[in-house]
Amino acid sequence: MNILQAMFFPPEQPGGVSSMVPYIRERFRKIGWEMELFSLPKRIRNKGQEDIEFETFDWRPFAGNPIVDKYIQTFKDYIWWTKLRLSTQKFDLIHAHHPIAAMALKRIYPDTPVLVTVHSSYERELILNGRIAEGSPEHRFLTSIYRELEQQSDLLMTVSHSFASYMGSYIRQPELIKVIPNGYDEKRFKPVSHENAVAQLVTVCRLVPAKGLDLLLQACAELRKRDRSFVLHIIGDGPIREELEKMAQQLGIYDDTIFYGYMLHPEELLPFFDVFVLPSRAEAFGSVFAEAALCLLTLVGTDVGGISEQIENGVNGLLVPPENPEALADALDTVICDPHFRYEMARAAWNKAKKTYSLNRVIGELKRIYGSFGPDGAAEAPEPGWA
């Protein structure tokens, strides 16, 4: 089979789908499948000129809103770039990893099966980052896209049961959503035996309000009041970095906190820390938790979305309520003060991640799904439902 893996972000961007799909292609090529990667370069702006129509709703009442207009223009740009680069190529199947990619490619390849995996919620991110209001025109436009995806795709997939439930509230047949959690190449993650005299806490994320780093800094300030020793490592960059640095100074923990900025391969550094912590306000899956688990780190996260599906509280990590820095401080206090408990949970998280989030598992599931849509496959799609 000749399969196109269509992303939005280029594959060199770290984290999540952008770092996973190239490994999927590599594995499939080893077993003789043809597979190409495709994405929209950042330099492509305002090239597309085609009129946009959706089958399930009229987007024009939302026109004039900057976020909606940018979304529509990006859709046009993706169509333009696809026609420029792929118009002479034929594929047996297309697997899109972004709504825009799925809708654009279905327009150009109407007779080719298009499967789409929705990895996250753009509208929830915008709400949590304070850029749009819930129920606003932008919110209504973006949630309408789910019904359009259902209409345009041959199979709708996502990465967690939690996000499938969320997405299902906007479509007609939520029971047909297929859940396939992300998978990771274990060779990328190599635990390192080490003993740190002071507990090393680490987080890896884009520095935006949705990730809850303000809560993490407040929790660490509480740890300092309790006279706990720690170092907090923050890997990532984003629009609120300066605000977070000022907050760390005001809370008196700046000397205990290291801001690294952007890092291309944080998994190379992760194994030397002790505890991975991220108090996200929402996560469709939370890929970085699985990556940290494969590095043998103890996991501490909020009881939201895909995080709560990865962590069984007290068994392979600790879950805390969202928006609760006191509870987060208590959880961190526990793992700082009890290295044995910390290690046992890290070992359990490592075992679960190797079993549940293995790239081999993802390859096996995708091979079955792709085969069912291929020229020699079954006439019908695979049984829908939960993974």
C-alpha cells in the first residue's frame, strides 16, 4: 500500500504527533509498506485563494473574526500547497493528523479513503489560554468542525477515551470513534541509574496558561515554606515565560528554578531527573507523561483528560485535582520525602508505558485498520469502538 501521513506541523517539531509519525513511517517501511509524510511549511502564508464550503454548516456568519479568518486561510493554504506538491501522486489511503489536513486532502482526493486522528482540541486550548470565551463565535465555529470531520472522513479516531467523549458530543455517531493511544519508540528513551542528593523536579511543555505552570510555581513555593529541598527544571518556551520568571522571583523560588527555554530533544535530558510534574488544566492525551514514564521518572499530574487515563493514583503516579496548588504541593512533598515509594511508582509507570504505549502496539492496530481500507482489504471499515 502507498499511504500518506498528513500532518499540520512539520515532523521536526518536537513532541506529540510530530515526533511520533516519522517513527511510524520508519516501522512500516521496514515491513515493505510505502509511506510518505506531508505537512504545511511555516513559510506558506496567504497563498490559497479557493472558496471554502462546508457540507454540515455555513462558516460565513463567523467571518470577520480574526481566529476564524486565520483558520479558513490556513485551510486554503493547505489546499494550495497540497495541489502544488501532491497533485500528480496517487495514494491508496490517507491518514491525516489534523482537521485541516483531513478536510483539505479529502477535497483533493475525494475517492481515496481518508482517516483522521484528532490529537487535541484547539478551541479548549484557546479558552484555557484566555484567547477566546466559551460559547463565543470562535468556539462555536471550531466545535462545528468536528461534525464536518465526521462527514468528510472514512474513520474518525482520537487518542484517549476522555477526548472521544468530548468530541462525541459534537457529532452524530460518537460510538464510531476509534481510540488509539499514542505510541513511542522505546529506543528513544533510556533510563539512567542515578542518585540525586536533592530531588530534581522537571516539566516539559509550551509555556502557556493551559499547562498550569503558575500552579506548579505556587506548589513549589509551598514546598519551600515546608523546608523541602528540590530543584525545578522547566523545559520549554512560550508567551508567558517572562511572567513565570517574575512569578518565581516573587514567590522566592527563583534560585530553585531553572528555565531552559526550547529544547529539541528533551528526552535526552529527562532520565537524569527524578519527578515529572505537569498540572495541566486540560490534556487530550498528554504525550509527555508517557515519555517521562519511559525515562523511569515518577509522574505527578492533574486528574484531567488523557492524564488520568495514564496514571492510576498511588500505583504508577499521583493525580491531584486541577486548580489546586495545595494538593499539588502535598503530592510533590510525598515523592520528595519517600524515595522508595517514588521509585516503585516510577517502575510501575515504566512497565505500563512499555506495554500500553509501545510503538509496536500502534503499528499493529494501524496495520489492521489500513489493511481493511486498502485495495485488498475488507469492503467495510474495521469494527468501531474503544481500543
